Amino acid sequence: MSFRPTLLHPLLVLLLLVLVSCALIALTENSGVSASPAATVAREAQPKATPPGKPSDPRLEGAYRFEQAGWIYVHLDGPPGKIGFAHGYLLAPEIADAFEAVKRSDTHQTQRDWEFFRKAAREMLWPKIDAEYQEELQGIVEGLHARGVRLDLDDVVALNAFEELPDYYVPWYNEKNKVANAPKLSSPGNCSAFVATGSWTRDHQIVIAHNNWTSYLHGERWRIIFDLVPQRGYRILMDGFPGVIASDDDFGINASGIMVTETTIAQFVGWNPDGVPEFMRARKALQYASSIDEYVKIMLDRNNGGYANDWLLGDRKTGEIAQFELGLKHSRVWRTRDGYFVGSNWARDPQVLAEETKFDPANRETSPNARRTRWQQVMRESKGKIDVTLAQKFLADHFDAYEKREVADERTLCGHTDTSPRGVPLWEWGPYYPGGAVQGKATDSRMTERMSFSARVGHPCGADFLAAPFLAAHPDYSWQAPLLRDMKAGPWTRFQSAQRGPQ
């Protein structure tokens, strides 16, 4: 019997070590010390491939992510709650980070605290959202919580409305309530885009392309490729922003052959608090429309005036394209099977222009008008030659049509406002504002039939933006310093639905 103490001694020591370790872990977890959402999820995961190990939650079945050429590709399928949960779970690090950037810019720009936006999301936006998308948004919250990111539903809805609330709702609210000393706010003028068909393109089918103009604070994070297979409606391939259920810069295609992009109407004024959020209508239209008419009908339904755009649309099945200008009081559609439409943040309909904007169409020096001139030049020069390769060159163009010279600035199709001492005053972008074209996408009818498009992250011209030297030279933007990062350009890369990994 004397052998027993010899064997039990090391076992008891091991048991004591395990007990002490468990106690330390419990003490740490219950210490009451809190962290920001970004810091919380950073302990668990950094941006990478799908988390290792077999997922235990059935809502992750079939969902996956991978990275390629600076983009993060995410496949999501199933009913709304499942799509939302997988979205929140797989993109948790990126959503937590994007939320901090949006919160910083929204509160700085409007001089409102974040609770103001949460209240607007809860009381004004949420009740107007269709049940299908309420389930998806709630699923995002649950997916985030499964990864340790403690954003709630109000945060996620306000994040989805980050193109609507600060630039459309807040100016309307300030005016309606006669807010004293309110900051000067103006709706933005984001993006350069075109759509062409018939004798204007190389194969007489549709070509559509778009580069997203926004702040680099947001733009460096606008690098998600969403492959969505919803339970109802059509399959979608679109670019997007982490945590947002619509593309939001609005470049996407669906399995019915609808091709969509837009550019924002500069200096638009208007808001309907009883309307449906633009982000929900944009997602619904891309998911359910099988024709240009259906897309227009969905976007008009309970329009709130938020994120007012000129939509450039194509229908692969018919070869028809359209420009759909959607104001709040007025809207109009132009369409053709042989021609083109371009967009660079100007209103075309005289009623929209005169009654719903403060924009001056005669000022040729402004970014929207200079880019409009340049679009007309490159389209006329390229009639019969336009294809995806040429579209990529258009998006990278650096010809300033006002100064009539090559220079990367705020007037060129590939925008670089950070190089301009003028900035863009009509958008309240000051001198050397860190904003411009942050990525590009292009596709044609044949690629759309295969549910495919080409995309480039970063400036479409391939130039890099480096945050540290910029902030050192322009300390006026130091409020962005904790979150403003390098924006490195990747190569043009083709993505398609059901893609399983880099190719």
C-alpha cells in the first residue's frame, strides 16, 4: 500500500493548479472592466478567414468568408435571421471597427452625441422597416454578441443609416426645431459612374461601372463583397460596408439580370420622417426587382428622401438602361437601348434641381460639373469601344476638365481631394480633405449573366493614401487620427457568386 502516496502526490498538485487557473479566469471575467466593441472582439479574432473549428450554431451552416486583393468576400444564405447572424459573426471585427469610424465622423460632423442617432434609429427608422429586414438586422446583433461585440439593435440600425441620418435627417431636424448655432451641413456628392449600351459599347450589350467617393475614414473600410442567397427574391452580388444590409454605395447585380449603381445628388435638401429608410428600400429593390420598372416602384414606395440619388440601371435581359433621378418631391426616369447615362453628383431634372437642391449647374469649377464635362468627353471619344477594360480606365482618369490638364484632384473622375487646397466647399469638405475615390467596380451583360464583376480596392488609379504623412502635414484632421489608416490600392480582381476562395 505504500506506493499510493507516491502516485497521488503529483496528481494532487496538478488538481490544485487546475483549480487555481479556473479561479483566476473567473476573477478576470468578472472584474467589471469593460472595453470598447473593437477592443473586445480584437481579443477573439482579427480579420482572417472563417474562424477555425466546427461552428456549433446552425445559423453558420453554409456561410463563409475569405480575403483576396484587399477585399473580404462573404457568402451568406438562408432566411433573414440566418443571413444576419452569419453576417454579424463572420464580420464581427470589421463591424466593430467600422462602427467606431462611423460614430466618430457622425458625432464630429453634426455636433450630436451618439444617443441622438440611436434614438432616431429606434423611434423613427425601426418601426418603418419590413419584418424581413428587421429579422436580418436582429440577426446581425446576435452574431456580433456571439463574438463578444456588444453593439445593440439601435447601434446597428443607426450604422445602416449612416448615409441618411447625418446628411439628411439632421439638417431637416435642425431647421424644423430652429436649433441655435447648428453646424453647416450639406448632403454629400459621392461617386462617379456610367452605364452604356447599344452602339456605344464594344459588343452592343450593357457596360456599367462606378467608383465610390467618400471620406477615407469610411472608404478604407468599404471593402466587402457580399454574395447573398436570400430565402426569397434573387441572388445578389454587391460590394458593401461592414454591418450594412445594402451595398450603400450601391453597386450590385442580381440573378434576374438587373444591374445597379448610382451617384448622389449634391446639395439635396429634404426628409420625410414617416418614410421608409433608404438603405432598406435599396436592398429590397436589388433583391426583388426583375425589371427597371420594378426597381423604380420599390424605391418610390414610402420614399423618405434620405440619400437622394441618380440611379443608373440596366436590364441584361433586354439591353435597356435607365437613369432614375429620385428626389423627395419629384422623380423622373430616362431610358434607352442605344446610348449612355453618366453620373457625378448633379441633378438633371429641372424640378429636382430648382426645388430640392441648392446646387448651381452653371458653376463649371465645381467637382460635379467638371466631372460631368469629363464624362461627356470620354464617352464621345469611346463610342463603340466601351468595355470593362475601358471602364476601369475611366474610373482611374485624372484629367481636370476645368483646368484642362492631367492632375489628381477633386475634379477628376478618380477623386483625390486630399491633394486639393480648394477642397469641395459645396459638400463641406475643407482644403485637403481626406476623401475621394476609394474603390471601383465594373461589369457587363455577359459577366452579369455569370453573376460576376471586377473590383479594385483603394484608388482606382492604383495610388496609395498614407495616413501618417498626411496627418503630419494637415493637423486640422487630427480628430480622425486614431482611426484614419493607410488606404492601399489592390489590383483589379474578378469576383463571382458561389466563389469558394481566392482565384
